[in-house]
Amino acid sequence: MEALDIARWQFGITTVYHFLMVPLTIGLGLVVAALQTAWVRTGKEEYLRLTKFWGKLFLINFIMGVATGLVQEFQFGMAWSEYSRFVGDVFGAPLALESLLAFFTESVFLGLWIFGWKRLPQKLHLATIWLATGASALSAYFILAANSWMQHPVGVEMVDGRAVMTDIWAILTNNTLLVAFPHTITGAFAVAGGFLLGISWYQLWKRRRDGIDTVDADGRVVVGENAAIGRDKTDHAVWIKALRIGAAVAVVAFAGTAITGDLQGKLMFEQQPMKMAAAEAACHNGTAFSVLSVGDVGAKDCEDVQTLIEVPGVLSFLANGDFNTPVDGVNTLIPEYQEKYGTHLPDDPMYGEQAGQEIDYLPVMSVTYWGFRIMIGFGGVAAAAAAVALWVTRKGTVPESKWLMRLAVFGILAPFGANSAGWIFTEMGRQPFVVVPNPSFTGIDNVFMFTAAAVSPGVSMAELLFSVISFTVIYLALLVVEVRLLFKYVRGGVPSAMPELLHASDSNDGDGDGDGTPGTSGTPGGRKSDDVLDFAY
């Protein structure tokens, strides 16, 4: 392996891990804001409980997302200094806006939301969560502005081998960005919807298992309660509402990702035709969409690939909105790329060990082909499961089947898988470029950068290997921490975020000991019970 390979592995591992937190933070945060709005407008207890429970899980995920996201900016300067030099003038504006405007707004108002329960006026407190979660979405917009520029450079000119920004508005209204942003947001809602559905199914199943809820002869739920463990009738309302809200969000989100994904496909046909061909493992020009191809889809010459199942005309529709436009295959595109951008990398020290080598314009087709299908497949399966869940729970509860419960819980991973597969396909599909040339009428043809030229020349393979191993170990440890925290609070149900529910039968003295006098029981360290601090910590 070369330094370039290890640098790419490092960025891939840290970025994909970080992105596991991002869609859940964005999607779940906006859902929590909507739930709190419902509570403020209706005053119903179940909406307050929904807000606090899902808000607790949102905070755990948010904190872990911040911790893992800090590494990303450092990598640009340490492992990818040549890339940073090339794009620095362009990236400076959107990433500064993300940090100074979006992230600071998000952090400040999230802090006010966490510690503002019963301390801020109700509507002002509600505004803080909307500002915080809205800033999360805005943060995603600015980051996607930077990424979309890599996919489709606009608003710049080349000066002394560097891209110099000439039009910030062009960068912030890049047509690639205007499609990528809603696709990312709807993908985030798909993750949040699956998260609500799976956890709520588990909680309703647990009520069935413990004999709290039963069903009548018509299969309709008979809601019971066990107030001693916080399982009253309102608790049932919490979980059935959460499940059905989550399922509805997941179905609508999948429709949104399908529509925006179709728009992305048409842009990809214009801007990155090789990525389109690699996604289909299409060696030759054609119009048919490959449902299943076999052979060595990772082969450089692409000739061993055979399509077993295909749908005529669908590829043309994805690319151009009709059913008969031929889509160029790999064998047609490679000579075109070679004519425009050369057959070999320049014999220049900035290309390191890659200097003078033949350029392979074909991305790793085994990644692009299957990544594209995993993205669509997992998204479709999650949406279908959500639709089934809406039907199955129409009578107010879930079946007693333990296997169905496990399937619902593991189903939480499907939209995560779809999001990750989509990003891996997007980023690896543009290789061998880190900044893709865009010869379309909205692009600038001479602005591009090969990935081989982007890595830091002064960083050794040993240093990169040490860092990638270190990051991987640290991230695995953080993953264990997050999963354990999530499991702890999910198993604890609503009382894990609202401990005061377990003291409801005590005298109104705030200590939970039932003696009618203020005390310190029920709280860590002997402090007096404080529901705000219990929620925060």
C-alpha cells in the first residue's frame, strides 16, 4: 500500500463513522422540535414525554457526533494539505459559515434548551430547540456546498494552479447542492423514522410481554397500567404515537429520497457520466437498467460483466427523463476522458509514487454497482417495513412475536445502511478525481484535481498508518460508549429521561422517599431531585 491508499482509508473510516451520527442528529432533532410544538399547542402529557425521551437520545447522539466530527477538519490540513491548498480559497467561505454561524447557533440554543426546562417561558424554550435543529440543517447545507463544489466546480477561476473563488452566490446555489441538500435531509428523516419505529415497537412489545396490555376478541388493544414502574396508560399512548409517527415519517422520507435521488441521477448523467456507467457496470452504450449483473465487476477492462436481469428503458429515464436516450458505457467514456485529461499522470513530484503512471478512469465498479443497489434496496425495505407497521398497529399495539420485535429493532439499521452506501457510492464514484472536471454548460472545464495530487507530500506511510489505526480504535471505543448509553436509556423507557415519573406516588416533597419531607433520595450524590439536571445528565 502507498501513503495515498492509507490516507484514503483514514478519511473514509472517519467520515463514514461520523456520518452515522449526522442523519440521526438532523432528522431526530427536527422530530423532537415538532413533538415539543405539539405539547405546547395541546398540553397533552404524552407529547411532553415523547419530547423528553427522544430528546435524551438525540442529545447522546449529538454529543458523539461533535466528538467524531472534530477530526474531519484536521485531516484536511494534516493528510490532505495539497488538496487544502487547491480548494482553500473556495472552502473557506462555506466552512467558516458552517462553524461561525450554524454550529455556534446550534450549540448555544441547544444548551439553552437542555437547561431551560421550567427556567424559560414555554414558547421561548420551544424556540430554542427549533433554532438549534434548524441550525443543524443549515450546517449541513454549508458542508454540502463544499462537497457539491468538489462534484461540480462553479464560481471560481484558476490562478497559479489554485481555484480562486469569484462568486460565492454561485457556490451557494450550485445546482448539485440544491439537489443534494433535500436528498440528505429526507435521508435523515428516513433514519429518524426507522429509529422511532424500532424502539417504539420494542417498548410496546415489552408491555405485551409483561401482561400490561392485552387484546380483545377483535384484536384491539386493551390498555393496562403499572404505575409503580412508570407504565401507565399515558405510557402506551407515548409508544403507539411514536411508532406511527416514525412509520409515517419513514414512508414520506423514502418518497422524498426517491424524487431527489432521481434528480441527482439526471445531474450525474450530465456532470459525471463515468459514475453513471460504473453504477450500472455498463461496458457498452444502452438504455436498460441492470437489476443483476454477474462477473468480475471490479475488472479494469469491464468485459467480463454479464447482465442477467435488466429492465429496458429505465436507465434512460434515470439519466434523461425518457426511455430511449442511449447512456454511454465505460468503453465509450474511457477514450473521451483520456483525450481530455491525459492517459498518464504528470511526471511531477506532487503525485508521489503515482507520478507518470497510467490513469485509471474507471472507479471500483464492485463498490459503485453494489453501493447503488444497497442504497436503493435498504431504503426501499425500510419504507416497505414502515408501511407494514402502520397497517399492523392500526388496532393500537404490536404482535406478541419476539422475532417480529427483533426484526423491527434490527430494521433501525436499514436506513443507516442506505445513507452510508449512498455516500460511499457518491465519493468513490468520482475517482480518480478529488475535484471532478465538469464540462457541462454550468461547469468550468479546466478546474479539476486528481486524488493522487491531493495527499500531503511530507506525511509518511508509517505516520498515516499509525493515525488510521489509532482513530479506528478510538472510534470503536466511542461506538461502544454510544451504544451502551442508547441501550441504557431505551431499556429504561420514558422514566430514564423523566425520573420524576417514578416518584409520582410519593408526597410532593421532591425527594421520592414518600415521607412527606424534603430529602435527597433517588438522585446521584445525594443531591436534591431536579428534573432539569436529571434530563441533562
